[in-house]
Amino acid sequence: MKKNITQKILEDHLVSGKLEKNNEIEIKIDQTLTQDSTGTMVYLQLEAMNIDSIKTDLSVAYIDHNTLQTGFENADDHEFIKSAAFKYGLVFSKPGNGICHQLHLENFGKPGGTLLGSDSHTPTNGGLGMLSIGAGGLDVAVAMGTGIYRLKMPEIMNIKLKGDLNPWVSSKDVILHILDILTVNGGLGKIIEYSGKGIKALSVTDRATITNMGAELGATTSIFPSDELTYKYLKSQGRKKDWIELKADDKAYYDSTIEINLSDVVPLVAKPHSPDNIATVNSLDGLKVDQVAIGSCTNSSYSDLMKVAKILKNKKVHPDVSLCISPGSSKILKMLAENGALADLIESGARILECACGPCIGMGQAPKNNGVSLRTFNRNFYGRSGTKSADIYLVSPETAAVSSLEGKLVNPESIGEAVKINEPKIYKECKSLFIYPIENRKNLEVVMGPNIKTFPLKDKLQDNIEGKIVLKVGDDITTDHIMPSNASLLPYRSNIPYLSKYAFSTIDENFWEKCQDNGGFIVGGENYGQGSSREHAALVPLYLGIKAIFAKSFARIHKANLINAGILPLEFIENEDYKDLEFDDKILLLNLKNELTENGIIEITNKTKNKKIKGKFNGNSRDIQILKSGGYLNWINKKLEADKE
């Protein structure tokens, strides 16, 4: 059979299972990455697994999220992660070095390899032909400890690109165009593979922007071929030895294919509060803007920021606009400083922020009350910016830069000829903020500050579960809704008891109190748990006594995190049954030890309404074992002990 890129990589890394749609497979993981927002939990879990050393070829611990040190909490987490990196043999990236996905693209990603990361935007490295998957922290810890990741074989969707980009149209506009077509759940259960002559119009960092925001489609991951442009990029980074050619066979099989003509794409914008709420920039021309933020793992590359600097050169940011820029890596910032572009940015009136995620994760630069912020980021979920009343619009770096000069949203075409930049043939090495593993790691211990609390563990699954519905929500509930992320809460990512008081606070400020006496069940709509990979969105409900969640459908990573935590995810067989469950209804689940089977039907008894409906457990035998064990950590520890014997 003619093979696509995904099949080739999976076949080369297959440990067990068949590469057939929906089959459970095990694959070897070559590399992992973590960041500090999720990393503390990952390394607490790795500690609990009682292993001596990681089993991957390379694992990197990045500090890029919680970099504001307004108290001891973030600094303590950084020290803990660094000590864990020393103990287990990881590369450690110090705060200020840059954003994990951009750094990994520059320094470590390899075509044809596998990467698992505790961040939903790990697929960024698919831009250079690496199968890169975002997952919950416990899945990443297990991958480090065993070298293996388990997943259900996704469908492979081919997006065939043809044509060329028009002037002032960028890769950000391309992925917004795709989001307009597919929506935020159009990639669920799929790996998106790009092909066609149109890919020649996209550099590796352009491709990385597109694969990064495949996470917004709900895709397992996205991937481009590794071609001469990939070689050129890796050679410029001093890594040509890591290049291999990787492309799909002629007439390779795909489960589905869509074709996009790049010449049809125009400057686009994602309106509040979803990345698929797409409009043309022209249709919103003149929208007054208060803030512009350029950067994030989506658009902080050298080429992105050089285009911005060229647009702003010898011009002034509008008096009513606050423009902030976050370079993707210390290497990029160093190069901007050396070639004069940084001076141009500063002279224009831009604020230069640390090389970190910053405003994208709600770590500073919250807009003013009722403000309008244009951002080159990947998400514009309600409240994510740190200001609930703000309206966040996602745009390309070109649109953002031109609009910052005008004080309003404008099409970048309005300033004339499109800017062009030349990618450097050689990126100068900048590794001062990396710390590499030491040889003698015997007797090294991790360092834990007072803010770091142990993560919650669940007891074995009870046969009968009873409780009340403490919350009912609609479609597309994000992990930002479940466990908000902002500058005041991020320092407590290693403190589940503290975070629990803020669960669902953007929806119901009293949710935490309602769980104290009634903890039991949550009801959700379609695509429940979309967005970030943060397992806190499962661990906090676990801590609050949530036993099961009933929804029309679940986002991939969050569903896995719920199972890993020991929380039962059930999907309505008939979506109409959603309306039969309401807040405060008393619910009973019976005989779970027998009824919980692969794709089994579970009877949900609503004692308040004296009504019974049916939910389906869409999972496999291993998921069932994990749930019955009370979570993945209980299950894997038992398995590791058995393997030792």
C-alpha cells in the first residue's frame, strides 16, 4: 500500500497494535518536552513512579510560562524542575531562554522522529516533519519513564495546498482560513497531513504556525513533509545532520482530503471568543484598537519579527495603542539586537517583553477594562487575557504591526508594497540559557518548596456512584473555563488545593463551594475540554470530588486526562438526553465494575426526575483498567512493579 508520512513514522516507531483506524497502538517516543505550567506536576508524577532515568533519547524541561516572579512560588517551581532535570538526565532551559516550541524547533526537533509534550501546541514541530503530539502531563511522565505512548490510531486527513500566497497574506491567515472551514472540532480524532505544490510557498516557521494551530482544530497533530526547505532551515541552525527527506508516496491513502488554493486566502481575523469565529480584516476595518501583542509560540519567529520591524521602521506606534513584543527565543532576540531591528522596534514605541509565553498565557499585559486587543496568538478564549471584559482578536504579525500604527484594525495592504525579508543562511549559536545533563547523577535529590503540594490520587473505582450535578455547561467549554490561567493563579499550578477554589470561576464563582457537600457530576455539551493540555482541568475536579462527567463529546487530550485522573467520561447516546439532566439533580450509577466495558452502555439514573438515560463509555480495555485502578499513576506503578518481578 502507498503510505503517507504519518504511516511511515508510526510504522517506524510501532511497539504494538495495528495501524488501523481506532485501534489502540503503542509507539516509541524519541523526545519529550515539558513547560513549567504543567511541568511541576509531570515531575512529581515521575518521582512517584520511582524510576532511575528517563527512557527517551532526549527530554527537555522548559521554563517559559510562569516567568513573573512576584513571589517565591514560581522561583521554587523552577528550582524543583531544574533539580528533577538534573536527577533524571534532562536538558533544562532556564527562564528567559524562550518559548518551548520555538526553542525545540530551533535546537532539537528532527524530521521523522516522535515528540510528546505536556503542552497542546507541541505539534508546532510538525512544521519540520516530526510527529509531535500534545498530551496530559501524566502521559508525558509515563513516556519519559517507559519510552512508550499509547493512543488510538487517528484518521489521516490530507490538506492539499496549491497556488501561492498573495502579498500581505501569511501562514497565520492560512490556518485561520482552515479554521473557518473545519471549525474548532473539525480535527477531532484526526492527524492532519499537508501536501501539494503550495507547501513550497511556506518556510519551516510558516509551516510551524499552521501545525501549531492545528491544536485549535482539535487535531491529534499536524505534519508537513521534510523537504529542501526543511534542510535549508536545519542547516541554518547548524543541524543539517538531523535532516532526512520525508514525503508521502505518490497516491498515498488518506481517510479524507480537502484542497485549498493559497491564492484564495486574504488577511483574516478571529473574533472573540473563539479561534474559528473568522471574518476578513476588511469587514472589520476601522475597529478601534487599544493594545497589540506580537509573539507567542505561534508567531514569534525571526522572520515574523523582522517583518514587524521593517513595517515599524521610522514610524511611530499610535498614541492610543500599547504595543508589546515577545521574541520566541534568546537566539532571535540576540540576532534582532545585532542587526539593528531591535532598535527599530524600540524607536517605534514598542515594549519589548521577555522571551517567554507572557500575555498569551495571561502572564501580564492584561488589556484595559472593555479593551480591544489584537494578538498574533493562537487562542482568544473568554477571560484568557486576564481581563474578562476585553475583546481579543487573532491576526497575523503583518496585520498587527500595521494596525498598531493606525490605532485601528486595518488591512496591511493599505500601506503599499508588502515587506520581504531574507532568512539568514546561518543562525548564530546561542545556548547560554541551556543546562545539559551531567554524567554523575547518583544520589541527586529534587528540591521542593512549600508551595508544592502532592497531586491528588483517587481510590479504586466504586461499584456504585451517587451524587448531585454541581454544574451544567454548554458546547465548547475550554480548559480555561475549567481551570482559569492568569498571572495570579499560574504561580499555584503546583498547589491543587489552592487552585480548586477557582475552578469554573469564569462560569460560576460558587462552584467550589457547591462541590463541598454535593460533589459528584458535571454535565457538558459538544467538545467539552477543548484547548490547553493542562491536566489541572482534571486534577482540580478530582480534588473537588467529581466522579463522572456526562457530555455530548469530549476533546481528545482532556478526555485522556480525565481517565488518567480516574474520572469517568460518559457520552450521551442521544444528544437530546442532555436536556434531561439539570443542576442539583441527584444521580446514581450502578454496578460499574461489570457495566464498564469497551464502548459499553452505562445507565444514568436521575433520581430527582425519576428518569433513566443511557451514556456510552468510548474507551478501550486499558482505559477501563486505569479507571478501575483509580487513575493512570496507580495503574502504571502496579505494572512497573509487576515488570520488576
